[in-house]
Amino acid sequence: MAALMLIVFLALLAIGAPLFVAMLAGALSGILCLGDLSLLKVMAQQFFGGMDVFSLMAIPLYILAGILMNKAEVADRLLELSEALVGRVRGGLGYVNVVASMLFAGVNGSAAADSSALGVILIPTTVKQGYPPSYAAGITAGSSLIGPIIPPSIFMILYASMTGTSVGGLFLAGVVPGVLLGFAFLLMNYYYSGKYDFPYSTKSYTWGEKLQVVRRSLIALIGPFIILGGIATGIVTPTESGALAVAYVALAGIFITKRLTWARIAEAVFETVRLTSSILVMIGAAAVVGWLLKWQQAPQESAALVMGFTHSPVAIMLILTGLTFVLGMFIEEIATLALLTPIFTPIAMAAGIDPLHFGIVMSLNVTIALITPPMGACLFVVSAVGKVRLDEVFRTIWPFAAVALATVLLVIVFPALATAVPRMLGL
């Protein structure tokens, strides 16, 4: 049955069918193979039940907060802050790109949004100062991966909803790996800046001007403290912190930046509804596939197969990372996470891997799929907003993917990088 489902799924993907249609058709073929049409009723229940999870309510809130942040033009202030802090060194705009992504990640949680908001400003500016267009696009796409790792994270919310893991624990577990990923790209920019003699930034700031920039940027920097502070102290749930983030960004955009009009708010709500709908439909379809696979004991069989080769948690994590990396090259990242989590989680639990540790590794793996050809969404974004040829981006993105993979390996080998912060706070 599982083989038939896979064949139908891949065949429909090959002809360009939407992901949720391919998943549902694969599940339908599995039910027909079993010959029990009464399962069609259960299929419908599983589809809607997969979306009816309280923690998923946080997704539209964080999406809306990120979009409102863009509409309120808060990203401009983060860019200015980044330039004031790290812009006056060789390869300065590369550092600005990475630092801005780290700051932007604290409210947004979406790599595609990061690469779009920052890329439209930074890529043309970086190219104008003499950087290769492919590098400007690559560092923008690569650093955007920090967005779904530094909390909040849509991927972590999805993983938590499917596994029963604490959303707050996952958010806090992502802090150190997210910062580590940012520093990895900073080191990469340092290496390339020296190798190719990248230019210095032409803009300088006095100490007084830097203080002014910091004051202007406080509006953007408060957002992450609302989200993380509320969750860490237990004052609010992750879903409630998302609502607070939306309220804060909306008020800041209306009364402080004064760029958030009612028309822009309506556009943000419409875009949020569209994105949330597409995500939830895929989650529902994946829930159906996961239910059928569990019913046929596919996760248990997969766990037994992997455990037959090795019992080492590190080796098992490396195997699962490799499989996720390959699949993520061809399937959209949310679908990849939704399809693999029900299968991989029992394997990880059987090996004694900490659920928070495994959740962060899965989030990192799925995030890397955003910059791996041919399906990497961020590659298409930076190509479009930066007006860089897509084939050129495809050819030059691999060093950035390698840096991200190296970060994943560090987190796999040293679990405390993910688990220390949430355990310290009792999550």
C-alpha cells in the first residue's frame, strides 16, 4: 500500500498537481488498495482533524505580525541599525545582510518574508557597491534561513502540533542554533570578503548618530522581547504572544512609523488568509497520509529498519538529515515537514533522542530546503527581487547550503546547543 501511495504521489507531482492534491490522491489510492471504502469517512475526519489543533492558531498570528512589520516599513530601521553596527568594515554589506536577518527573525519567523523584505533593498545596493550579483543574492537567501530558527517559527509550531512537543520549549531551543547559524554566515562573509577583496561601506556614523539609530530601532527590537519574554516567564502562551506581537506591530505602524494605513492592514490580512489557507490545507492532507501510514504501522517498520543498521543517536540523526535534505530538494518545505515528522519521530524516540533536540534538527533540515535547487523558494524570491538570473543563483548557492548543513551537524553532535536554554527555564 505504501509503495502505491508513493507512486501516485510522485506521478501527480511530476505532472504539476498541487501538493495537497497529490497527497490526498496518494491516500485515496491507499484506501482503494485496502478495499475498505468505510475508511473514506475517516479520511475526511482526519483531514479536518489535522487542522483542528489549538497550537496551529499561532501560525496566522505570526504571519500577520511579519507582514504588518513589512507594511509598516520597520525593516528599514533594522537595516539602518545593522549598517550602523557592522557596515564600516570590508564586506560590510554582507554583515549588514546577516545581522538584519537575525534581527528581523525575532518577529517574522518566515525565510521567504525575510529574503523578500531585505532582498529588495540590499541586493541592488550590494551589487551597486561592486559585489558579484550571485553573492549578493546568495548571502540574502542564506541568511534568510535564520528566520524560521530564531523564534518565532512556523516550522516549530507545525512540528509541535504533530508531536505534542511544547511550542514554547521549541522556541527557546531555537535561540542558540539560530544565533549559531547567523555567526556561521558572518564567518563565511569574512572569508569571502578577504578572498575577493569586497569593498568597504561608503556610509559612516558618528557615535551620536549611532545612538539615534538605536533609538529609532527600538520599535523593532521590542517585538522579540514581547514574544520570548512572555513565553519564557509563562505569562502568555505562544499563541497569545503571537496576538500580542500583532497588536504591538499594528500600533507601532499606525502611531510611530505612521506607514500602516487601513488599506495596508487590509492587504496584510488578505495575504495572511491566503498563506494560512495554503498551509492548513497541506497540513490536513499530510494528516491523512500520516494516519494511513500509522494504521499500516509504517513508522514502526521504518524505526525497526533504521535501528537494524545502528543504535547510535548521532548516526540515526545523520541518516534522517540526509533523507530530509534529498527530499527537500524536490518537495515544498512545509509538505516535507508534515510528511516526514510522523515517520521520523518514532525512529528518533526509539533511539532516545530528546524531542526538543530532534524538533530543532528537523526545523533546520527543512529550512535548508528553502535554498536547495530546484524547489528552494527563497532562491526564486531573491532572483525576482534582486533581478539576478535564476540559473546563476542555482549554481552559486551551494556554499551557503554547505554552511547551513555544517551548523546542523554541530547541533546534532552537541545536543546541548538546542536543549540547554529550555531546560534551564524548566521547559
